[in-house]
Amino acid sequence: MEKVTFQSPEDGEAIEFFVIEQTRINGADYLLVAEEEEGDCDAFILKDVSQEKGEDAMYEMVESEEELEYLSKIFEEMLDDVGFAM
């Protein structure tokens, strides 16, 4: 499983996540990431908000309830053994 490091724009703190799955919907790229490689843990859906395709991608956590619900259903279909509790 790929491990990625994100840098918080507020305080510059580095945060590491494991990429569980990725998808592209309506021209936007999304990542399903988790704090742990295996087992039950917090997971987040991140959206690529980069303006241009450059070396560094910029991701934001999806916070819209409607968007989260829609995307969680898509990721559940992609992954047989994953369920979301919101």
C-alpha cells in the first residue's frame, strides 16, 4: 500500500496516510486514505484541488455531507471489504 505525506497549510505539520484507493469522477481526482495500513481506523476522502498539473498536488478533505455520502458509496463498491460509518 502506498504511503503519502501531506503538509498542513496552516502550520506546516507533516501528516502521513496510507492510500487505500483512488478514483476520478466528473474530472476530479479523489483519494481514500487511512491513518493505519490495516484494521479499523479513521479514513478520509481527499479531493485534488490543484490548479495545474505540476509536481506537487494539493488535496483537501471532502467536508460536504452530500459529497462524502456519494463518494463513500463509490469507494464501498470498489472495495469489497470496506464499510463506512459517518
